[in-house]
Amino acid sequence: MIPWVLLDTAKIPGGEGELRLKRRGAEFSIMLGNNELMNSRLSGSEEDLAKLSCLRLRGSERPRILIGGLGMGFTLRAALAELGSDAQITVAELLPAVVSWARGPMAEVFGDSLMDPRVSIVEGDVGRLIRSGRSAYDAILLDVDNGPEGLTRKTNDSLYDLPGLSTARTALAPGGVLAVWSSAPNKAFTQRLRKVGFRVDEVGVRANGRRGGARHTIWIATKQGGSPAS
């Protein structure tokens, strides 16, 4: 058995603990404590986050996409494969070290995706970009935690509570999509999405796509017209 080798660590701003980048042969793992946040062999559900979102954008001219969390780039690369040359994709990554890993030890995993002219990388909080935009995006894709609650840092809870979801709705263009990845279902989150004015589809996916793996959940929430329900 090839042993795991620790390549680097990165402290989480405003959070507890640190991320650890590990390698075993050609396989990479990013961990937080005992939780494996992502593994280079398991990309299916993160790719589905992009594919399911992009399906809703078919026919959109110059779609503007915001991806929260760079990770290992699975969602970014899937979005690039689905979208045309007129798309604009902004990826917000809180930890500069994760961007450095993508351009350094994991460069082969990322290929040329970070150099694609459609892509802009912002080293910062995705919440700040959401709050600063009004009808700025056709889709917002969030994969910054293991579900709709702050895991890497508690301040991420504000992405998933009622005020945060209302802000995301404001940042979306009419008919825009908020897509959220989770390791498990969450009925209360589904209810919150509907309460602020989204039409919600909750989709079960597998960690390794058609090859199976753990069951994950993706919410595809479409902005509806009118004011949110009170």
C-alpha cells in the first residue's frame, strides 16, 4: 500500500482547524480534521452540480456563473465543458493556498482550466460577491461546505439562512439558478429555499457518478418572479 504524504496545510480564516493536502501516488485528498472534503478519485457529484445547473441555462446568452469554492476544480471543469465560448465564470476561493495547490502540486488535475479565458479566480469570500451583486449572475453554485451549514467556518451559516438565501435570490437574474451541494438531504433547507421565493428541485446523486459511491444531494433552486412568500 502506498502511504499518504502530507504536502501542505492551510489555516481557515475565521474558522477552526486547517485544511490538509495529501497525496498517495496519483491520488489527492483535501481534509479538515477527520473529514475528507474531497478526493481526486471521486468527482461525480461535484460535476453534477455544474451539469444540472447548466441544463437550466440552455439558451441563455452570455451566461454569468459564480462558483463558490475551487476545491479540486471538478465543478469548474464540468461547467466549462457544458458552456459555450460566451460564458463568464467567476470562482471565489477563500484560501489562497487552495489556488496555489491548483497551480502547483495539483496542476495535472486542473489541466488548462484556470487559463481558460472564460474563467476569473477571485481569492475571497463568495458571500461578499453575492452581497455585492444585484441580478449579477445567471447561476450561483455553492460547494464550500459539506451541506447547508458552516463546516469550514461558522460564518458560512449566513449563506444558508433566510437572509442569506434572500440575498442570493437578489444577486440572481430573473429565472436564475442557485445550486447547492450537500453530503446529505436537509428538509429544513428545502423549506427555507421555498420561503424566500425559489422553485426547488432536490436531486440525489452519487459521489462517483454512474460508478456509484456515497449518496449526495444537490438543490437546484430557480428564482421565481414576484416577492418571496412571507
